[in-house]
Amino acid sequence: MSNLNTSDQWFASWFDTPYYHILYRDRDDAEAGAFMKRLSQRLKLDENAHIMDLACGRGRHSMYLNQLGYRVTGVDLSDSSIAFAKAELRKTALIESTHEESSSLAPIDTSKIDFHVHNMTLAYDQLFDAVFNLFTSFGYFNDAEDNLKTIKAIRQNLKPGGYGVIDFMNVHQVIKNLVPQNSKTEEGITFHNTRRFENGFIYKDIKFRDNDHDYHFTERVSALTLEDFQSYFAAAGLDLVDVYGNYQLEDFDQQTSERLIMIFRN
């Protein structure tokens, strides 16, 4: 039986620490923004479309989508990530109201974006034109049944004819090129990372020391393949319509593609 109380699962604690965001602070915002533009153009979404950013983290994709003109609801399990997203939204709106905007994107429209804490295995209380689940924000659960429950919840959140998008890693390429260990220093903290593939999961152990305290966190993601997702979509009554292998939306190749980006429809 699936346990919907996620407080005892690894991501509930690790994603809520400031260290998670320090370790991954060098993510490519320009690439993320360009991906959102390409993806929304590919889906031919109406200019008034309402998009759910499912497992939105600190909301960077949500904000790009808002700047493209869409109404956006970002949801995430992490209280601290949602609090950060709300604070960033307030700060961004203040900056844009007092300075000339040099970006090619429109300013943030705070009337068309909101953030909430939500468990992705459960249906939300609104319907959306599209639901995006981005940057490998899937496959974390202790119980594999929750993967299918999440797909079914996405379907419940989609309007008839609405699009779902899951941006996952290409596990074949990841496993083939897995780096067993490395170290990375950010903000004066050296993170020692070790990786392994074991029993259908990709593990990343993260150890570091800060303020005279030793920390150890483990990330664990199911090594889900395209075939696994196809079975989930079929069970949920969703139609897989396109599969891409990178953020430029080029064709998926199991051996060489970095990403597994799936577009499906209700």
C-alpha cells in the first residue's frame, strides 16, 4: 500500500535544506527559459492558457512561463521552496516596478502566477490546459505505485485535450556515463558526491561539512525508461504524442540523448 505521507521520504528533507539549492545553484537559467519558449510554441497553447508547474521547486520555470504570458500555478512538496518562490516573486515584481526591464521577456505579471504546497501524487483542485513536470522531478517515491498515482493525478488535472509534459533523464545514457565520484565546492562548502546504479535506482550520496557539522544525504531516482512511462500512460488513459531527446526538442535517441521529454494528451 502506498504511503501518501511523504515526510519520511528522502526528498522531503533534502529538498527542504538550503544545501540542496547551494549544490545546484549553477543551473542554466537561459537554457530553462529557451526550453519553456520552445515547448509552449510546440504545444500551440492559447495565450490565455493556464499551466501547472508540477514539482516546481523554487519556481524558475513558472516565472519564465508567466513572462511568456501564461497563467501559471506552481506546486511543490517543499515548504521552503514554495516560500522562496513567493519571496522571489515579490522581489522580482518590486525590481521590475522600479527599473527599466532589459530582458526580451515581458515583466512578471503577479496577477497570473501563484505558488502552493502540494503532494504530486494527489489531484489538485483545478483543471489546467497543460501540466509540466520538469527537470527530472519524478520517480523519487519509496513506493513505485506512486509513480502511476502521479500520472493519474496529472490526467485528473488536465482539461479535455490538455497536454502533459514530463522532462526526465534518459537513464540509458546516464547509466552508461555515470561518474562514480566527484567533488564540487560552492559557497565555501565542498560536496563529495558518489553515484551508483543499483536494483533499478540511480543513487547519489552527498557528503559535506559545514559549521563543524557533518552532513550526509542520499538522492534516489527510479531508473524509468520510455517503456515504463508508456505503460503508465496506457494505464492512466493518456496518449503519448511526441518524444524528444533534448531541450532543443530534437528526436529522442535511447543511446545518445541527454533527456527523455515526453508530451502526452488527455
